[in-house]
Amino acid sequence: MTISLQPVTLNLAVVAPTADQVVYPAQPETFTKSPLAVNVRLSGDITPSNLATSVQATFYARGTSPQNDAQCQPVVNGSYYVCPASAESANAISSTLTFSNNQATPFTFSGGGLNQGASNGTLWVGIQVQSGGGISPTFTFNPLELSLSLN
């Protein structure tokens, strides 16, 4: 089963990410939960914009709100949450990837909190920027699909 999700845009200019933080939007992607999801994949394209240099980043997924995690802090009037990367390692869904300005990069991620998100019907997708950047870097996930299978 494949679920089409709304595009996600992470505007990192407003949170000034560092290499030791994972940035999550406060609002999750929501969809009909699937109690039988065993193999969950998130796929689509990521397009960065406003980059001055290439960026190296790792992506994360949570099935529970960062708001309920004492290690995560709200920023920008609660629009985003930043969590220590050291506490988020179980939620990692990618290795470190390199991006160039305005170039769409196809992806397929698995692991991390994707299974829990599919079971809960809520998914928070986060980013940790290890190097590079720009004045107001933005990462847009579009299209964005969640694939669920039993094997």
C-alpha cells in the first residue's frame, strides 16, 4: 500500500541548525494508521534551495511528537523542535547525503521511526545539517510517499 503525503518544507533559516541538532517541524504528516506495517519506506524527491555551498545532511523520522520528549526544545514560537542528535540516532533514516542548490535528489529511506509512524498515523521528518549551508536554506520533500508492505 502506498500513501501520498503532503509536501514537507523545512526552512532552516529560522532555526540556525548546527551539526549536533536534529530539526523537526512541530506539525506531523498525518494519515490513516496501518497496524500491519512491517516494511515501511519513505520516498520522493528532496530539493534544497538558498544554499551558498553544497550541504551534507542526515534525515530522521519520529512516530511520536518531539513536543513530548524532554530532550527536545521548541523554537520559533513552537513551529519547530530541535533535539540533540546524540539522542536521535535510533530515528536516523539515512546516511549522510550531499545536496547542491536547486537540484532535486530522489530518495528512499527506511528504518528509524517510520514503522512507529505508520502504526500511529503520524510522522515527523527531521534533518541534521553536518556541513555547508546558506543564508536561509530550505529543504522541500515533494513528492512524498509512504510505502507499507508485509515483507
